[in-house]
Amino acid sequence: MKRIADLNVSALDAEQAQVHAAIAAGPRGGVRGPLAVWLRRPKLAMHAQALGQYCRYETCLPARLSELAIIVTGAIWQSPYEWEAHAPLALQAGIAPDIVDAIRDGVTPAFTACDEQAVHDFVTALHRERAVSDALYAHAVEVLGQDAVIDLVGLAGYYTLISMTINAFGVQAKQAVTFGGDRS
């Protein structure tokens, strides 16, 4: 259930209007979802959207791996809005439909690409265990590179903030999404 009403763009104060304009003029092309919630706190919105812009558009990870990390995070957090926004992008970026479906269903996918497996395992462990083992870390650095692992942690953290905002404030997806498996 939606907990915060949408802000009327014509009623924004000067700081909110400035942040709204900056977000709308950027690559997202609009202010919706968690960004619309954060706009009530314009400083939070501005800083969070800047981090989000980096995580979404500027990391050293290819879009395929970024979108994979995002949908893993969205599924673990059972965040329907995030899933609805990024599952199609993951497919467009080259993640196989059976992998996307398995992640949604809480089933470990059968990966054929070692970089996808590394991203999935790293992000899943980071969320579930709140840490990664030395072996998993070393494998991720070997497969992805240290800079990509740093970006991957930042991306997982940002999309956790997104998912927490979606879940806490009842940001609604257009369609119902059912997640399977134990996500704790």
C-alpha cells in the first residue's frame, strides 16, 4: 500500500524544484518511484540520485552485469517496483530469460557465463551473509577485476537503498510480482 502521496510538481519549493529539474534532465528522464519519495527531502534526493547515476550508468561493469546485480538485489529484497523496472533491462542487456526467471523464483540459476555466476554469487552472499568469503572475493576479483568488485559493492548498496525505500513507503509496481524462495 502506497504510504506517501505523489508531490504536485507545481507545488514544489525552490530546492525541491531544482532537484526535480536536475533529475528529470538526466538520463532517467523523469522523477518516479523512490526518487519521488526522496524528493520530499531534496538533499537526500540530490545525493542519492548522483550516486544512482554513477551506479546505473558510469561503473566499469557492463550493463549485462549491472542489471544482473540489480535484479538479484531486487529479488532478495522482494521489491516489485525495482524488479518491474530492471528485469526487462536485464533481458535487453543479454541476461537469459531462464536466469531472470530463476532469480525471481528464488532458484539458483544455471549460469554458462563465469562473470554472471561471479556477480550472482557475490551479490547473493553479500546480502544473505552480510559478507563474502575470502575465496568468493578472490574469485570475483579474478573474474571481474578489483575495480569492478568495488563498483559491484557500491551498486548493491545503492539498490538496497532503493529497495528499502520501495518497501518502506509502499512504492507500487504496475503489475504484481511474486518472488519465490527464502530471501532472508
